[in-house]
Amino acid sequence: MYEFDWTSIPGALPFLWQGMLVSLKITAVAVVFGIAWGTVLAMMRLSSLRPLAWFAAGYVNLFRAVPLVMVLLWFFLIVPQLLERLLGLPPGADVRLASAMTGFALFEAAYYSEIIRAGIQSVSKGQMAAASALGMTYGQAMRLVVLPQAFRNMVPLLLTQGIILFQDTSLVYVSALADFFGAAYKVGDRDGRLVELLLFAGAVYFVICFAASQLVRRYQKKLKTA
């Protein structure tokens, strides 16, 4: 019968914390740039200019049809070479974190785009008509009238997608990057206590994601009662 031994966890906490910082960095960068690029894609997809709409639709469909782990592998193999050429980095420079951030941001932008597009379409068309009557251009109306209302409606969905993104950061193991999951796996493998470390990592993911989801639910209830 397997005997659990948790004694290796306290000494590994500093290393695990460093891994958690990597996971949080990837999440933060991917959320910020994913929402920014996703907003552009959503507006392109709603544009009356067909080339822009086709490009946005093709981008979204491509990234939503490809597994995230495959996208991360692509960027792990491609981005280092591009950065070496553009920035003049020495061959073999460690750009795994930059590659992971780029891959996650571009991948998540496809999902954020669909959330934002639905949010824009949820705003009454009368708002755009009223903005036009006040002499606003299309860009001004979107920026000052439509998007603020749309983002207010879709904040819970954007936050929920951010929680999913945090969970997905564990997939950076394909690039041997020491995120929280990767750090837990390395410590467990080193100390011969892989089961304990993976159970501990799973418990940490559960606590963080459950707490975040509860906060999102509370915020969503406040929006409904406001």
C-alpha cells in the first residue's frame, strides 16, 4: 500500500512560488493582449469591409480548431528563431517565456474575440444611431458608446475565460518551462514523491480557480441587481 509523505513540500515552496509567478505572468500578459487583439478582431469581423471580416473569421476559426498544446509547440519552435533574427539574440537564448506568452495571447484572442463580438451585438443598435445623430464617427461611437456598454455586460465572461487560461498555463510543460505545474512535477520527480506534489498542485489550482469563480459569480449578481 502506498504511503504518503508530504515532507518534501515545505522545502519546495520557494521553487513552487517561482513557478506560480511564471504562471501568473503568462496569464496576465495573455489576458491583456488577448483582450486587446480580440477587440480588434471582433470589430474587424463586424466590419462591412469583407476582406477584414474574412481575415478575422479565418483567424478565429483557425485558432479555435487547433489544440492549444499544438499552438504552443509551434511558437516554441518558431518564435525563438524570429526573436534571434529581429533582436540579434545569441543562438540558444532562453526565450521560452516570451514564446509561451505569445502563443497564449494569440490563441486566447480568438476566444476573447467571440465574447467581445457577442457583447457588441448585445448593445442596442439605437445606441449607435443616437451616437451618429450627435455627429460621432463610427470609431468614436464604438469607443465612447458601444464598447463601454459591451464590456460592462461581458466582464464576467472575460474573467471566466481568464480563469480557464490560468488552468491552461500548465500546458507550457511542452517547452520545459518551469511554471507552477512544471515546478511541482520536477520537485516530485526529484524527491520520488510525484504523487504528493501533483496532488498538492491540483489542490492549489482548485483553491485559486474556485475562489476566483466565486468572486466572478458575486460580481455577476451585482451587475444583475444594479
